[in-house]
Amino acid sequence: MRRLVLVVAAVFFLSWSGFAQTSSDDSPATKGDVERYFQLVKSSDMVKKMMATMAQSIHQLIHEQYVKHQDELPSDYEAKIDAMVSETFD
């Protein structure tokens, strides 16, 4: 009898988690739901860090290319391009 009660209790508790996961609301996520999710995973912080890293890489690449071709380019070329890249990423 005691085993039967334990088995019934175990089946009840294991099946309860299956019922808890089902949802009758199959409607798509709203804009507010998506914005809340992005806030929770801090996606804007990740994007800002990624953009800063990309901007730094592009500035470095521009400098390297300017050094290679500085005799063919105007003296203010690097500063103008750097300003344009910074403006784009800001």
C-alpha cells in the first residue's frame, strides 16, 4: 500500500510539471514583450559594445591605409575620414 501511494505521488508530481509548461495563450509576442525581452538580455549594451569595437577596428584600418598611401592623399584625409566614421557610428 505504501509503495502504491509513493508511485501515485511520484506520477502526480512528475506529470504536474508537464501541465505547468503548457500554455493556452498562443498569441504572438507584442512589441512590449519584445522590448522587455531586449531589456532583460541587455541587447542595447551588447550592440553598443559591438559598435565601439567595429569603429575602433575601422579607425585602425584607415590609419594603416593612410600610412601606406600618405604621399598620394591630402594631409587632412585621415582626419576627415575618421570624423565621418565616428559620425556614422554615433
